[in-house]
Amino acid sequence: MLNVKMAFRNILRQKRRTIFTGLSILGGFTLAVIFIGWADGSYNNIIDQFTRNRLGHIQIHKKTYLDRPSLYKTIEDAPRIEGILDETDAVESWAPRVYGSGLAAVGEKSAGVQIVGLDPQRENATTRFDRKIVEGRSFAVARAEEVVLGKGLAEVLQAETGDRVVLFSQAADGSIAQDLYLLVGIAATGDDLSDRMSFYLPLVTAQEYLVLDDRLHEIAIVIDRLNRVDEIAAALSGTIDDPALSVDPWQVFARSFYEAMRADKAGMWVMLIIIVVIVAVGVLNTVLMSVLERRREYGLLKAVGTKPRRIVRLVLLEIVILSLIAMTLGAGLGLGVNALLSKYGIRFSSGLTYGGMVFDTMKSEINLRSFVIPALTVFVSALAVSLVPAVKAARTEPAKTMRMH
């Protein structure tokens, strides 16, 4: 208790020095809280929008389908799996898909295409497909002789809504598939490569065209919370219990995007290190100056029998008290700023592009780690740099110090 009283007395005695040290800790801690909260919010927002708008959080495929896609690698027991998904509370929505390749032609123009068969109602609920239609409309019914082209593909074919599009391909039974479809819409997903190849058909129409019966190539799933992806994927895999199928989180089927996000997020730690160094230098400077100014006091303490370890504890206790006060204030300030950023975000005039999607607003996120990580790093760094001045104070020679002062 005596050490605490002495520490408070020393903190209040040199107000200017105390304010300077406190502001160093307060500023560093607050900046770290805001930066980590904003970085986490921005990354999670990008990941959630990317997966929700295109791929889903989880996908189900035939084993090895992702490594080497094939028309013949299909999900055979789709109705049973769909029933499981409907009964899983964490699953918000799911969308069945089939894929194929072919050659599309409009008049004298032709191009290779990727056939994408989708259920209009479920795809709208899962990835908001209807919002990607930039011209015309989406499919009116689940089965229709209609097609929606990617924007880039429509430009290559010089196609407009109302045109007739011929599609040539090979069906799953080995026969040559050929049919004529009415172009009802043009879609822009934000991914130029995908838009250059995508030939969207209603799911039932695509299954009949490719002679797949009710088989599927993919089921895309959106769940209630992004941070539960691994948990839900594992749970679904256990419930489905089919060794011929794989249930993968987005980190697997969107690996290139995942690796890009990981590399980008590493920059957050670099910034955190810079902030910690700034705080450490500020604390070291002020604590060292404090020790030098109070050498006579430490000399007197040693002269009356105070042990060196008690002097070390006294100096470190001052930093502990000052750090706790500064971080408490910083937590309130950081919480307020992050609350505003989580609501309004930061808008960019030109937008940022990730995975082919453009994001013009980045929002923050209020989470525990944005406070815990800065608290630990700033607190530990402040104590670490204070240890050298504390040891220096403990080694003060009483007789020499008293003569000098």
C-alpha cells in the first residue's frame, strides 16, 4: 500500500511529465484500437460480401471436383442433402447449381461459354442474382427456354435482350446438345473474367439440356455468421456423412482470394508494431528523464535501507498505474470512434477492388480483440522499456548521489 501511495505521489508531482507519458500511451493505445477494429471490420465486410454475393460461405461438391471440374462429377443424393440444409438453423439459404461448357452463337458471332444452371428463386435469396441484372430481367420461372448472359459475353456476341442465342455442347450421356434460347437479361457480377464466360440458364432447363436428371455439381450455402463457417462446415460434413462428397468453407474453394486477404491483413501487424515502437520510445524517454531527475531521491531511499528490488517495483508501479489510467480513457475513446466508423464507415471516391468486386465504403467492427491486443502490446512494451530506467534507479549509489546533488 505504501508503494502505491508513493507511486501516485510521484505521478502527480511532475504533472507535465506525467501528461506527456500518459498521452503517449493513450494515443498509441487508441490508434491501435481504432486501426484493428477498422481493419477487422473492413476485411470481414469484404469477405462477407464477396462470399454472399458470389460463392456462398460453404460449398458442397463431389470429391476432387474443385481440383479437376468435370461434367460427370455430380452430387447424386441431392434431395437428402437439401433436406438436411433446410433443417440446419445456422443455414440462411442455399442454392443448387450445375455447370457445363459449350459454344454460344448470335448471328455470325460465337464464343466459348461456361454454362451455369441455377434455381432463380434460391439464387436470388443466396447470392442476390437478381440485383446483378443490368439490362433486361432475370428468369421469370424455374424452367424456361431463356438465357441471361454475362455482360462481357454479351459484348463479344454483340447480343441484345430479345435476341435468339444458339448453344452447342456435349451432354452427360455423350450426345451432342443443341438448343435455342431467348436472351432476357444481361448480368454484371463485377468479375470481368466470369462475365466474359457466363451463360446462365434456369436449373431445370440446364439439367435437361446436359442430361443430368436431378443431379447437381454444386450447392452454395450462406450461413448466419461468418465466424462460424468452419464449425458449420464440419457439422454439415458429419451430418451428411457421405465420403464421396466434400463440404468446404470459403477458404478452400476461394483459396486465391483467401491468400490475398491474409497477405493484406499482415499489414495490420506491421502498423501495430510501428505504433508500439512509438509508444515505447515515448515512455522510455520520459521514464528515463524521471529517473535522472530523481536520483537524489533514490539515493536517499537506498541510504535509509530501501532494497533495490523495492525501488524497481516503485518505478514499474508508476508506469502500471499510468498505463491503466491511459488505457481506460483510450478504451472509451476508441469505442466511440469505432462505433461511428461501424455505423457510417469511410467512403472512397474511386472504391477498392477485391476479388473482382468494388467496395466503396469500409466500416469498422467493435470486437474484443481490438481492445485486448492493443492493451497487451502497449502495456507490455511500456513495462519492458521502463525496466532499464528502473534498474538504473535501483543501482543508484547513495554517497555519490548525495554529493552530486
